Amino acid sequence: MNPDLGPRTKYESYKLITVIASLAIGSLFMYADRTVLYPMLKVISDEFRLSGTATGLITSTYFFAYVAMQVPSGLLGDRLGLKRVMIAFYLLGGTALLIMGFAAKSYFFLLLMVGLHGIGMGAYYPTSYGINIGTLPRERRGLASAFINSGMSVGTALGLVISGPIYLATGSWRFPFLLLAVPTILAPFVFIKYLPEPVNTRTCGRIKRDQRVDLRRILADRDLWFLNLAVFCSGYGFWVALTWGSVFFATERSLSLAAAGLFTALPALSAIPAALFVGRLSDSIGRRKLALILYPLQAAAIFALAYVRSIPALVAILIFYGVVGRTVSDTVLISWFGDHVFEKNPDALGAAVGVYNLVGMSSAIGAPMVSGLIKDLSGSLQVAFYIGSLVVFAGMICTALATEATRG
């Protein structure tokens, strides 16, 4: 058996499990911190008397800061160490969340803390997936990505589910942020104990930190760009549904605030077993085939979310979107991306993943604001969902143009 295919001892297996679990915990609280805000948007809007566009700017501010940190944090990670950069910025994000809960008394201060939180969390994706790609062999990359993405799904559901009930119990939209700030600040101590710095399994040595990362090679790679654009497209539809789903279901489908948050969490919960299955499947049959199936199905699901009106049909579509949606397709895409990067640029893992997530998460800046603008102009969010569906379908074309990475 080729020694590079995976762990050969129980100790090595344990080490890989702790790496995956630690990265999943980081993803969980990053997403919980982010999504706990969405059911509160209407409450915040009422308190500060905001328009739809100004309300959308809250989430867009987070994602602008988050996206702006992708490449710089990736470059810093490649130079100073991915683990070190992850810990420092995650602590910054947790601290900003704590301050937000205690002192966000005005709209502009809220925007400031949301932006600072975005800067802190912006370093997590390039550093965590840099560690994932640099630590785990190719034959386990899809399954590992699925477990990490499952942390995102659990965090998404947690933030959406607890937000409304905690607000109703306390009468304060700030308290959910305070509650989540505690485990967010504690998570870096898990990283310190269990995460390694990546090792280049092709050379059996630690990833070099003393050489200059050539961004031009990353930016000139045709396959990487098609995957970058594909993840942008799936992300656009996802963020339309996630950031505005609770408001849409509450205002246009007559659900309570707590029920709207619970409904919006359904895709995150159904995505967990689907991502694990698809991630493992992608390791054996290939990434491209699965992506070509998933993209048109998730486009149809987002269209249906705005089209159907009965509650049972809405529940069914939300669960179906979780099974085929962005969380699941991203498991395939990041593994596919990692296959290419590890073959071509193993010493620039952080920078490459930073570019990938910068492009992908740019959708999180545009989708909330564009959807809010559509709401202001038309009085309804329905058209915003239809546009999101079209953008996702365009992602299928991008996956069709990208090639499968060579196996080795």
C-alpha cells in the first residue's frame, strides 16, 4: 500500500480525526456567529428605523470585511504559519462579537463591530482549508471537507434556531451575540492543542515558509478560475436564501419569527448527511460528475422556495435544498480545488484558498444588498429568489468547463 494514501496506525488516525474535529468546531461557531444575526434583522431594522438597503448593508459589511481578508490572511498564513494566523484572527472575531453584544447602541457602531468580526473570521477559511489540504491525503480530502462543512451546517442551524427564542425570552437582540461570544473565544484554545502546521506529503517535509508565494500562477490557472466562479454562483443563491429567508417567510408567508428561523435552518440540518455521503463519493468517483448533477438541482430548489405557498411544500423544498445545495456542492468544489492546488502549488495553500473564498464569498456581499434593493423597489423578495436561481444555474456551466485533477 502506498504510504501517502492515508494513516497506517491508530495514532495517525486519531491525529487526523482531531484535526478534522477541531476544524469543524471552528466552522461551527463561525457560522453560528454569522447566522444568529439573520432572524434579528427585522428587529434591528425596527429599532434603528432602517430601509431594506440599510438592513442589507449590515450583513454586507460583515462579508465585505470577511472577503477583504481572504488573500491577505492566506498570504500571512503561508508566510507565518496557517495555525498561528488562524488563532490570532479567530480571537479577534470573538472579541468583536462580545463587544457587539455589550455596546452596540447605534447603527454605525453595530456596523463597526460587525466589520471587525468579519475581519477576524475572514482568516478562518483560507487557513483552515490550507491545513485541511496540507494535512490530509487526497483520498480523504472529500470526506474531511464534508465533516468540516457539517460543522458549518450545524453552526448555521444553531444560529438560526436559537436567535428568535433567545430574543423572545430576553427582549434583547444583543443577548444571542453575547451567548455565542463565549465559545467563540474559547475555540482557539482547541486549535492550539490539536491543530498542526501543514506538512507537504509529497516531499515528506513541512510546507516551506521562507519562499515568496507567486500569486500570478494561482491567478492564471484556468481550472482554478472556473471553480472560483462556480463557488460564487452557488454562494449567491445560498446567501439570498439564508440572509433574507427568515424575513421572506415571516413577511410573505405569514410565519412567526421563531418559526421562520427554524424553517431557514432546515437546509443546514438536511445537508449534514448529504455532505458526508457526497464528500466520500467524490473521493471515489470524481468531483466533476457530482457537481454537474448538484448545480441544476439547487437552482431549481431556490426557484421553488419563492414559488410554492403551502407550508408542507415549503418544508419539503427546504429539506431538498439542503440535500443538493451549496453546503453539499462546496464539499465537492473545495476538494476539487484542493486537488489542483496541491499538485501545482503546495507551498501556497493559504493564498490559493484565499483567492477561492474571496471570489466565492463576494456573493455574500452582493446578494444581501441586491436582494434588499429589489425588496425596496418591488415590495417583495420573490424576484430576488428567482435571480438567485439563475445565478446558481450559471455555476453549472463553470463546473462543466473545469477539468478533473489528476489522481496521484
